[in-house]
Amino acid sequence: SCLYDVVDVDHFAGQVDARLRPNQLLAVGGLTHQLMTGSHAHKIVDLCEQKLYTPAGLRTLSPDDPDYVGSYIGDAAHRDGAYHNGTVWPWLLGPFVEAWMRVHGNKPGAHRMLKSKARKRFLVPMLEACSSHGLGHIAEIADGDMPHTPRGCPFQAWSVGEAIRLDRVVLGKEK
């Protein structure tokens, strides 16, 4: 139901990393051209929504994984271990919502309603979740576990930029 995060791990042909990570969403959304379509794309988006989506953005690893770290706290070694193993990245909401729109928006005439639904379901909760950290900005990362406390840089350009792209381009008004 998903794409491998790494193939030929450590340069061993056929060895794969099957952990659930958000990078695969770029094959469905977030790029100019959609690389995955149809039922396979729908499965990828559904699984990522179920396991990786939080109101603050997407986790970098599923909480079901034994290597999952739900809090970005502690000394530098612990924080480094959490950064790609469960920490939420707000910027990933853009590719996720774009992928979600692509797999759910195939019906003629449904696009405007779908944009409104996606805005209320994904963008508004993220902006509300991030309103307590860096007034008027979005943090670099957040904890993977509730309450998804914002962490890292309080004014992260790629988080803000992707929220703006999501608001104005992906979910913007139809021409």
C-alpha cells in the first residue's frame, strides 16, 4: 500500500526500507507532474493520512514503527534521532494536501467543493495548531505525539512558504 523510502539500502541490491515515511507523497502531490495515479496513489494518500497526518503537519515516520520518537526534546543526540523518526514537519502538509486533492478530485464539478473541504480539514487546523509559537509564523517542526508542540526554528521559511502555496495555489479560488 505504499512506496519504499529507500531501495538498495547501503548499496545492497534488493534491500529496501519499507518504513512508512512521507517522501512517497511527492510521487502523488507536490510535484508538477503526478508520478503515481489511480488506486495505488489513493492507497498511498489514505495510509499517509491515517498514520502520518497530524494537525501540525506530517510525521516523518509512522508511530507504529519501533524506531518512532514522538518528542523532539533532550540532548542533541536524542533530538537528532527524533528529527527524521517521528518529528512533524509542517511543510509536508502542502504535498500531502495536493496529493489528497488529486486522488479525491477526479469527479467533474467536485473540485471547488473539495478545495473547501481540504481547507477546513487540513489547512485551518494546521494554522490554528501553529498559532502559539512564533506569532504569525509557522515553526520548523513539531512533536509527533500530542499535543504536537512546535519545536525548532520558530520562523521557518519553508513551513510558511508551503502554507502560502497551499492557501493560494493548491486551495486557491478557481479561475
